[in-house]
Amino acid sequence: MKLLCDQMLGSLATWLRILGYDTAYVKEGDDGEIVARARGEGRVLLTRDKELAASYEPSLLLESTHVREQLESVLRELHLSVDWDRVLSRCTVCNRSVEAVDKEAVRDEVPPRAYQEHEQFWRCPSCGRVYWTGTHWDNMRRFIASLRAG
Ligand SMILES: [Zn+2]
């Protein structure tokens, strides 16, 4: 399932990418452009704007301003579940699938400590950003595990 977040849902877009969902994020553009993009790419439109939600199908109107509640609504309403095999499979910045890279190849690109303590690294083929499961990952994992979709 492909998703599209409007400009008010940047944090939600980042988290959906962390969960591995193909999520476009429209930073700017009027409603017409947002709808055209969603239609052109076959995406479910996620928005907090009632009028925008009413003007496009399929869309999901989100009431909450809190990213946890937004995420839980998306999972529940679209019948999605957290697939741990897909978590961290996507670049949070540009939505591309990341690729595993040899540790040696990223030696000069990550902090020395991360290089010492980790064996697995991934790179985004689009923006070049390197990912690893750093110290923030424990908190992220706990947050993801605590999501209530039911
Ligand atoms: Zn990227």
C-alpha cells in the first residue's frame, strides 16, 4: 500500500517510512497538486483537512495532532500491521529503499563509535545517507512495539 501525507503530517510521514511503508510527503503545493500526485501514483491520501479528504478517494481523515494517535489510526483504518522485517528498510528523508553496505565502505562516513559498535549498515541509493541501529533505536523499537492498532 502506498501512502501520501500532506504538509501537516511530516512527522507521521517519517514514522511511516521507519515502519517501511512507501510514503510520499508533499511539503508544498495546493490541494489540487496533492490530489493529482496521490492519483498519479496510486496513493492513499492522509490528511487532517476535511475538505481535502472529501475531495479524493481513497483518503483517510486524521483527527489527532499527536503522531502516536495518527499512526495508530493509520494502522487501524487501513488494516496495516507492523512488519518487523520492513522496519528500517526505507530512507526517512527520501522514501527510497535502503541497501545493505559493507562496513568498510562507510568507515569515513559514520562516527567512530558507531563504526566500532555496529556490524550492519545501510545506505540510501538516492541521498547517500547511512543508517545503523544506533542508541536511538532502542527507544524507537519500544515506541513501535507499543503502538495499538486494534
Ligand atoms: Zn535518502
